[in-house]
Amino acid sequence: MAKILVVDDAAFMRTLIRTALEARGHEVVGEAVNGEDAVMQFVRLKPDVVTMDITMRERYGVGGLQRIRAHDPKAKVILCSAVSQRSLILEAMQAGASDFLVKPFQAERVVQAVEAQL
């Protein structure tokens, strides 16, 4: 099973994602509340997959994604957003996102996105 870093500035979203993934046997090795924290934890924890909200304080998801991929070009980062704008999805994918989830999402969709990266 995968080691996952969950990044979202909303505690309830981190809990939702953690609960869904742990129910399927995955290990959430860390949680971060912004992109800056995500980059530091990624370097320290070396997770298999990262789920990251695209709009957060201090460093938004695409910037965090770019910095994570600078440390590891093969990093698997799934970006999440409540906004389903085509341009935002395109920007995320061009920056190297492995997948893109639009909130609100079903827990099973998060699990599928993570397991598709393994």
C-alpha cells in the first residue's frame, strides 16, 4: 500500500481524505496545511503520492507542485480544487500534476486517483 502526504488548509478535507485512504489500507504519513509545509514534508517523508489542494495560503498548489517536482521529477501529485475551470486544470497538468480532483468529490474517487498512481 502507498505512503501518502495529504495537503489542504481545511482540516475537515484532510480528515476526509485520510479516512478514505486508511480504510483501503494506505498509510497517511503526513499532513500539511499549505504548499510551503508540503514541500518540506515531501522532502523529509518521501511519500509515494501527494494529494494537494490547489488554493491555499502561503503557497498555492501549482507552486507547491512545481517545487516538489524540482526535488523529484517523478513525484506523483494529485491536485484538488473546488474550482472546475478548464484553465486551472490545464495549468496543473502542464506543471506535472498526476491527476486533478474537483471538489466536492466522493471518497472512492480519491482512492481511485491514488491507486492509479501506484
